[in-house]
Amino acid sequence: MEHPEIATLIEKVDRLIEICDRLQLQNRQLQAQERNWREERLQLIEKNDLARQKVEAMILRLKSLEHDS
């Protein structure tokens, strides 16, 4: 027959294991989210740079047209 203290301890350890498993899953999900956000951020930075380059090129063309007329 088990002692009540041992049964309580076993129950607590089981709960801690469940909590640990949930936290590990949550951590993996958060890390995946972070990776996705970082990738999205890089894509947005690239799009922003491309848009800036296009705007700068248009400004240069407009200036050159201005000087030609």
C-alpha cells in the first residue's frame, strides 16, 4: 500500500510533466511564428527597397525630362 505522501508526489510530478509537455509545444509554436514573422519582415523590406528604387528612378526620369524641355 502506498503512502499518501508518495501518491500526492506522484500526482504532482505527473501534472508537472503535462505542464512541461504543453510548454514545449507552445514554445515550438511560438518559434515557428517568429520564423514566419522574420521571413515576412525580410520580404517586406525587400519590397520596400524595390519600391524606393522605382520611385527614385521615376524622379530621375522626371528631372531629366524637365532639363530637356
